[in-house]
Amino acid sequence: MEITTIGLDLAKSVFQVHAVDAEGKVIVRKALRRAQVLPFFKTAPPCLVGIEACGTSHHWARELRRLGHEVRLMPPAYVKPYVKRGKTDANDAEAICEAVTRPTMRFVAIKSEQQQAALALHRTRDLLVKQRTQLVNMIRGLLAEFGIEMARGLHHALDLAARVAQGAAPDVPELAARVITGLAGQIGDLQVRLTALEKELLTWHRTNELSQRLSTIPGVGLISATALAASVTDASRFRSGRQFAASLGLTPLQNSSGGKERMGRISRMGDRYLRRLLVVGMTSLVRRARTRPDSVDPRIAAMLARKPARVVTVAAANRTARVAWSIMARGGVYRAPQGVTA
């Protein structure tokens, strides 16, 4: 009997394969070493291959596509209900094999190598920003031990560290001053690396037409536009802008029964990095709406009059995600509503 569907459970070294025929009978159920995976699929007839979406799944999906297989990636959360009994590699592969054939299953688009390279820049930048924040907080904590209060902000930390290094803070012992100076030096090194990464992102942005169109949306700058362009391979996989916003966790949870609809907080599921970028971008618009309401969407200023600022920020991020989907799926650029002077 010929194999028609294969469930492939990825790992670092040992991969699990579960293959069935058209009637669902198990043909192959075995573990493969990493070097055995491609030779196995070269000898297998072209078939449907299911894989859980993860960091390495896009690479393997591209490789198996080159061998003539139809590869579909699935969110792990949607595969989990098909796991029977205990969690083992064999059971996971069987669940993947079953889930990939479901007509209602939702699939993840396969990213290109260029998109993954751009996302590598984003992940590295995000890590360096977190490390910079840790160093600033460390300096603040050390100075607080000697009764010195530091204002919030990166430039305040660097200015105060420079004064401590020059001996302008007599309450700080020389040993502690050297420690603070070393931490400030690490922050300076991170700043240089962050600047280099952002130049790389700017270069990628200038060569990517979709990223340039996304940057026309208010509150969506270089970082958000490149992240969206690199993360979303095929926007048409989402039936609507609301579905795309839901994939980012920006839509409210529903708890409805007996004909009564109850809407709760946002789900916070999906891509948390994209969600954070959109929320941060909308935070800047909300701040601008308080000082220059004529320069932003009038709906934001109207919502601020009725709702708390944080609620308005998330609502604006939800709406921006829908606008971004429209641009990615239908083309064009952002067109401001009437009455907005930008």
C-alpha cells in the first residue's frame, strides 16, 4: 500500500515519523536520526506531510517541498487535542498525521529564508534591548543603595554614571563607582550593536515593497513594518482583518451562552511580539492625541473622552492590525479618514 499522509514530529536529533495510507492504515511508525530524514523522504512517494509550526519547521518544510511533497504547518495548540493518552514522540507524530487531514484545521504559511533572516534581526534586537534595560535597572539599584535616586530613562542613567565616574558623587565608594562605570560601558556597547542592527533593518525595509507600504500606517514605524512583512507570508490565509487581529491576541475573549454575548479581556494568544509592537506604536498615538488631537485619527480622540487610555491603546492596536491585513491582502497604502491632517 502506498503512503498518502505523514506526520513528522521534529526534534534536535531524533525525529519521529508516522505514515498512513489512503484508508488510514499505519505503514511506517519509526524514529529517524537527523541525517536519515531527507533520505527517507526522497524514497517516499509525494504525499501530504504535516509538521507542527516551530522555529525549525520552516526549514524542513522548504526542504521537503523541494522533494515534491505537500507540506502543511500547524499551530501546536491545534494539534494537541488529537494526542491520545500520554505524550510521547510516537503519539505526537500520530496526532500530527491525523490533524493535518482535518478539513477545519488552520495552517501556518511557510516563511522564506529572507523572512527568517529579517526576523533573526528582530529577535536579536529584542534581546539586546532587554539586556540594556537590565543594565539600567542594575545601575539604578546600585545607586539607590547609596541614597542616590536616578530618573527614569536611558540618557539619565548614562549621564549619572558619567558623573559617578568623574567623582561628582562623593557618597559612592570608589569600588562601587568602578562597577557602575563598567555597567555604563556595557550599555554603550549595546547601543552600538543596536544601531548596527537597526541599519540592517532599514536596508531590508528599503528593499521590501510590502514593508514600505505598511509603514504608511500611523503608529507603524520601521520596526513594526519590517516585523509584519517578515512574519506574515500570506495574508489571504486570514478571511478578514478581524481574524488577523485575533491571531495576534488583540480581540476580546467571548463567553456566550443562552443567546447572551459576554466579551472579556483580549485573548493575548498568538504572536506576542507583533502584538507588543502594535500596542507600543498606538501608545505614541494616544499620547499625541492628548496634545495634538487634530493630527491623529479623530476616533482615537473620541474614544479617549469615554474610555481609559490603556483601553483606547489596545482598541487602536486592534484596528491597526485590521488595516495592516487589508494592505497586505489587498495592496495599496494607508489612506487617512477625512478630517485628519496627519
